Amino acid sequence: MAYAEATELARILKIRTPTTDQTAAMERLLDAATAEIDAEIDLGADSVLSPEQTAVAETVCLQRAAELWHLQEVPLGVIGSEVGPTYLATDSWKKYSIALSSLKDQFGFA
């Protein structure tokens, strides 16, 4: 179950009346963002997020899903713009990892 709803993502993306295909894509991206969040925070079997922690996860889920939405529209690497080429970040997850660090339940050993 995703941390956020497609209707909220549509609002953020400024899509007033999403098509069925757009809604399905938004749900897929929210599921992907949720899976990334769950892998990052690695909750133990008996652990549950507090309401405050859930709010952080929801925020990150929406931000990540919006980013994934835009990334599916442009190729990775260099894109053209009015001011010249724009370079996309190679590690777009790091900022989310930092935001989620307070929710981590377990830390693995390298």
C-alpha cells in the first residue's frame, strides 16, 4: 500500500482531470516510491511508523513519485533547454535517503 494517493499526486502535478492511463501511471509511481522508501528505512517486523514518521514518508513518497513522473518524460543524461544543455543528477535518491534517515529502524553492516 502506497504512502500517498494518486489524487494528491495529481494535485501536485497540476493535472486537474487525470485520464485512466495517467491515474494508473501515478499509482505505479507511488508504489515504486513506497517500495524505495520501505527498502531505505528497513523497518523490523514488529516496527510501526508513528503518525509523525508516516507524514515524513508520505511527503517523500509524493516528492519521489513527482520526480519519477518527470523522469519518465525525458531521457536520462543531458536535455536541451532555452539556455543550453541541462544535466540531470546521477543520484536523485540521495536527498530522499537523507530525509528518511530519521525513520531508519535497522542499519546493515557493509
